[in-house]
Amino acid sequence: MLIPFEMKSNINEGIKILNKAENTILVYHDDADGVCSAALAILGLEKLKVKVKRRICLEKLFPEAIKIIHRDLSENDVVVYVDLGSPHADKIAKEAEKEKVIIIDHHDPKRIRKNNIIHVNPELYGLTGERDASASTMTYLFFKTAAPELRYYSFLAVIGSAEIPGPLTSLNSIPLNDAETINKVRVFRSMKTVKYYVDFYGLRKPHAALSSMLSTIASIGYYVNGPEKAVRSCVEGFSENTLKLYNEMKQVKNELFKKAFDKIYAHGLRKTKYVQWFNLGKLFYNIGVKSIGLFTSQLKYRRIIDQDKYILGFMLMNPKIPGLGELKDNLAKVSGRVPLRLGEKIKVGEMPGIGEVMVEAAERVNGFADGHTVAASGVIEEKRIEQFVEEFVKIVDRKIKQKGLFKYFIK
């Protein structure tokens, strides 16, 4: 797989900007792809001899957070967003005045044109962020352009790509091939599956298992400095203390997830024409909000799920953002997932992707969302949860009718 010419051009422009930078601020997401992206960016910036003044891990790119990040920056400062930023590029553009911005992502992007913003996303080059490239792959390809020795960390992009289902192909195959060449990844193929075993500083595990470990440390441990410990692990390997944190967070997750499943099985899911949904309230309040997405991803395989309806899960959010401050509003995180049968209908164009529906529904209730066709998430005011569900149903109904399908899987 060759890197698209326009992407190469954007990367070269970004490298020029970094070579002139006095300081950078690195903003990253709190899942494994985000953590691996952050580690690759730190290693790449180190090779370029660019100082990272501040590192900020965000669960969602809140408008308030964007304003704080871009406050009082100079024209020689560069803000680098990895694994988040693309869906909110328009909001970033409004806040970025003198400083330069580099967005490296794979989520559905807002297309903008502004001289001080470099936007690198597979969706902008005729590819897809759901299949062709993870954010960590995009970050790897970006910094490897200026620092070829980054290939020795190519295995991090392989771990980050574990969130993309199926074999690693297209742009994802580039770091995979590099990692195989230096014996950091071994590929085992059978008739039905492909497994990627990664040598993670002497710990050899499938890429999906390492991805799960990093996500647990960073996401469940969001309020106990988990993201920074996960990033450090990507650069140095797991320390004894970090492995201890992982085991603690794994236990916390298992206990809370059991309580969540018990609650749903006891009370059932609320159902509308196209949606099945639940609200966990404050159950996950003291762990990262990525937890509701992880939980909903597990729930979609349970028998209680209606295979023809979108799944929406809600939780109330802790307003604290480590390192930035506290949000003012009472907010809820919503995670959307698609059962397997509905996913097939989306794939052939018979039903709309959940990402496009959630983005519009969130905007209608003054919130925001982003994601892909079968997985998405957003943030809305707590008091607007039921209104959000109603808007979601209306949007699905309209999109079906636009396709000429007046009745479809309605029971």
C-alpha cells in the first residue's frame, strides 16, 4: 500500500511547521489507539528535537476544553491533536488564531481550509477510518516521514489498530510490515482468523490483548493518572506499578460491569421504533467515560439485545478534566453501538450509519457527537437524554423515507 500523494504533501507541510515550533501541546484520546498515537507523537517529536510543553488527555473534545487549550498561545506554538480533533476541526479552527494546529485522526472529519491547520485523516484521501487506518497508524506514518528510525516502534501502531475489526490491510499494513521486518510482530493465520502477536518489551501477547490492557489503564484509570502511565508504558514497557494499576482497574471494571448487566437484566431496555436504550446514571461516575462504550460493546452480543435496533447507552459524567479544570454543565455521555444484523443492513445501505445519526441528533439538543457507521459517542446535557432519543428516532425515520423504505424491520 502506497501513501496517497496528497497525504504525503500534508505530512511534509506539517513537518515544516514542527521544525519551526518553539513548543508543542499534545492532546490525545484515552483509549489504546489514542495512547499509542500519543506515544508515537512523543517519540517523533523527540527525534525532531521539538519540546512538548504540555500533554493533555481528553475523553471527548469538549468545546470548553478547546477554548482553554488555545488560550494565550503564540504564533510559534503548535497544538497536535491525535485520535481526536477531526469531527471538531471547525470548532478548533475558530479558536486557533496565531498558533499552528496539526490534527492526526481517523474519525469522520469536518472538512476545513485554514492556512494554520494541517489535517491528516484517511477519510480526506478517499480511504476510510473504519477499515484502512487507525489514528496510531496515521501518527506513525506522519512522524516516520521525518524520522525513519521510528520504525522500531511500529508495533505500537499495530496495537492501536486492534480497534479496527478484521485483518490489518491498506495503510494499517505499512506499520504491520515494518514490525514484522524487525521481528516485533508475528502473524499467525488460520482458515478463519488472523492473530498478531506483539513483542511488547519482552511481553508477548496478541495485539488485541495489549490494546485491552492499555485501554483499561488509561480509560478506567482516567482519574488516577492512567493515561500518562499507559503512554509511558508504550515508550518503556509495563512497570510493576503500572501492572498493579492494570489489575486494580480490571477488577473495578469487572465489578461495575457486573452491576450494570444486573441492572439491565432486572429492569430491561427501554425501546422505541428504532432504538433500545438504557441509562446507568452515576454507576460509572468515578471512572473514565470510555467505560460506557466498552460496556455497550459487550452488551451488543447479549441475548437481551434486539438485533434490529440501534443501542444507546447513557451515563452521567464526572465534570472534572484532569489537568484542565471542571466542566460547568451537568452532562451525560452517550455511546451508540450496532448489533450484528443491523450492521449488515447498514453495510448494504438499507439503514443509516449510527455515526451520522448521532451527530445530527446531538446537534439538535445542543450537544456534540462523532464516530463511525457502527460505533459512535457524544455528550449532551443530562436533562436532554429523552429528547436526544426522540430526535435520533426522527432522523432515522427521515433517512429511511429518503431512501424510499417506508417500512423496514418495524415490529
